[in-house]
Amino acid sequence: MKVLHLFSNAKYTGPAEPALNLVVSLRKLGVEADLAFPNLPAGTQHTLLETARDRGVEPILAFRLNKHRNPVANFFDSQALTRYLKTSSYDLVHCHLENDHRIAAGPARRLGIPLIRSNYDGTGLQKPARQGPLLNRTARLLEPSHIALEHDTETYGYPRESMQVVPGSVDVERFDPSREVPDGRRWLGIGPQAFVVGIVARMQLHRRYEDFFHAIRRLVDAGCDAHAIVVGRGTNQARVGWQPVETLGLSDRVHFPGYVAGENYVGMVKAFSTKVFLVPGSDGTCRAVREAMAMGKPAVVADRGMLSEIVDDRVNGFVFDGSANGLFEALHALQADRQRLVEMGRAARTKAVEQFSLEVQARTVRQLYSEVLDSRAATQDVGNANG
């Protein structure tokens, strides 16, 4: 089985890591999976390229694969992709973003190669006028949630038998609570007994940081030895982070390590007692929640997007109503019952390993590939018999 994955974005952001992880994991299962994405000018840092090579994937850099639609560039890409597919013997083409889907639709149809599409919007594909025509040429749509599946069925009339929920994945070996990693608490000067609430999100106006900080203020006022770690940065970090923290008198309780990568990031997640997620961002699949769960941290999430499908309320975390008061009550309940905190953390780790691991996702996708190819073979056999 030979599959070409297309990713029309050069940035190592959003779905880039999940797409790369899937290619690496499929290769471990014996699938000949290749990955194509855009190159960048010489001398420009290309994190996606460097990361792919570090993981043993030499990407295909032969196409422009613009992030946004460009009729001229897309035309040349479509022509180049057609020529490439004619000589490369791929069984399937797997698209991960809207524009690479648009580029591949024509060549795949002309050459009779089934097209697969992964959706990374937790509530379903948006902009029906653009997505509808692409889905009509798609053999299988991989959805991140049941919410997205229902949305795309109702919005596009896409057949249910051609859709399947494939939950987002996380490297459960990397995010393993038993593994030795840098000590995030020691880095930030937080004591080992403190109740640490972590949040990983870009510091943007719509991410409801005001609710987060007010809940932390109430925890402190209730006598809790509570600290918060805000992992991330953004152009509005002073307005949504530093200033309100100072105003609320939380400067000694809220820590801003900024953007943290590599093993330091894993160590920072390990430093959390619990993980909070309020508003889905550019990654609608909310991967940061799964990472924390894999690390054995119960997640406290607002009932927005697909978050309630990731966290089982009162089993491996809490799903609250999205208000500052609801957040405070969930955090206070965890802080007050450390045994419950531990039990929920174990349940979070179990769910991550059983449902969100890279291997589980890759095996599911490989099975879907086989079903698509078997269906095509059966259709061709019927056509030959009728002929």
C-alpha cells in the first residue's frame, strides 16, 4: 500500500505535527507513506522540514502547495501533481488541508486514484461553497469528532458510510508520567505540594483568559496553595495576561514561561496538577488536552467545540458550563480531594493510551485505506464483468 500525504502549509503549526505523526506511524505499520509540503527560501528556518527529517521522513518538496487558494499556483501544482502521480504508483492520496485537497482533486479523479481527506475542525468543515465540490470527489472523510460528522452530514449531504470518526492522536510514550523530564516546577520556583493549574493556548482576546484568572483569584482567596502556569505567547499577551494578573494581585501566583518546546514542554505539562482548556483555537481537535491526559492529568474543559467528546465529565476530568464560576467550582473540587485528583489522572492516562495513541490512530487509518481500496477493486471487477 503506497499513499501520498499532502499538506499545504510550510508552518509547523495546527495540524502539521498530527499529519507528520500519522505518516511516521503508518510507516511503522508497513504502509509506504510519503509526505509533501512546501519548501521555504534558503536561509529561512523551516521547522516542519527539520522535524520531518529528524523523524526519518524525507519530504517531497516539488510542489508550491500554498496555504491559501491561488488559481495560477494551483494550476501549475495540479499539472505537476498529475505528472508525479503517473510515475509514482500511489494507491491513495491523503489530503490534510483545504487547498491541497483542491489541488489534488483533479489529478486524482483523472487518474482514478481514491482521495482521502482528514478534517481538523472539531465542529465540522466550514465554508460550504468551497468544501462541497471537494467532498463530492472524496472517497473517505476522516472526522475528529461525532459533532463534526453530524455537521458535515447535514451540511453537505456527505454519505455516512464514507465517513468515520478518527480521534486525534498523541505520542503516549513521549507524554508518559513515568518518564524523566525537566522539572517545570523547579524552573518556575513552585513547591511540590502546590495545586498547579496549567493552560496551553495562544494569548489571544477570544481565549477567555479573564475567566481563567478570576477562577485562580478565587482559589487563592479560598485558602488554596494554588499556582497557574500559562504556556504560550501572542501579540496580546500584555493585555490578556500580564496586566490582568497584576490588577488581580496574582503576580506571585501566575507564571508565564512563554512558548516552551521539546522536552521542556513535556516537563511543563508534567508540572501541572490539572489542565484547563477554555476555547478551541487553530487546532480544533484540541491536542493539548490529549497531551495532558496522556501525562496523567485530569482536564477541566469548557463545554465548547468537541471538548466534551475528549473529556468524560467526572471520570477523567470535568466538563463545565464555560463560566468563571463553573471553572472555579471544578478546580476547587479537584484541589479539595487529592485522591480524586489522582484517580482522575489515572483514568485520563488510560483513555489516552487506549484511544488516542499514535499506533491506535495509524491502525484505524490503515484499515480505512484497505476498505477504500477493496471497494475500488470490487467496483472495477463489476465493471469488467459487465463489460
